[in-house]
Amino acid sequence: MTSSPSHDAEYTRKVALGILSTLQHKGLISSAEVDAILRAAMPKPPAPSAPLEVTPASPPPKSDPTRVRREPLPPPVFDIEL
């Protein structure tokens, strides 16, 4: 037996609201925090119907020969007295 996606979404929504309500009633989060969580979880409105402008990609930056290290660094020296 499988459940429908709308039933799963409704169940998940009710569980999340129950958890938030419990946390709020126990004093672990404030009502402002609950409101902020609910606002953040709301679906975003669709983007404007204007088409997106396509711009060409910029070329990769040229390598700077003065910054390229030609020889490896010497190994670090640890001066430890035993």
C-alpha cells in the first residue's frame, strides 16, 4: 500500500507544525522564531515572466608568471629539544 505525495506532504506539514508547537510551549523557541521558520519554509513565488538574459561567459583570468612558484619549498625544520 503506497500513499500519495499530497498525503505525505500533508503528514510532514502536520508533524513539523506539531514539533514547532511543542518547542514553543516548552519555552525553547519564541513565537517570533516559529514565525520566522514558517516564513522561511514557505515556497517562493514564481519568478517574473520576463525571459532571462543570456550573457557570454568571461574568459578565465590569465596566469601571472610572477606568482607561479618554479621551485618547491624546502621542508620545514622543527627544532625540538629532547
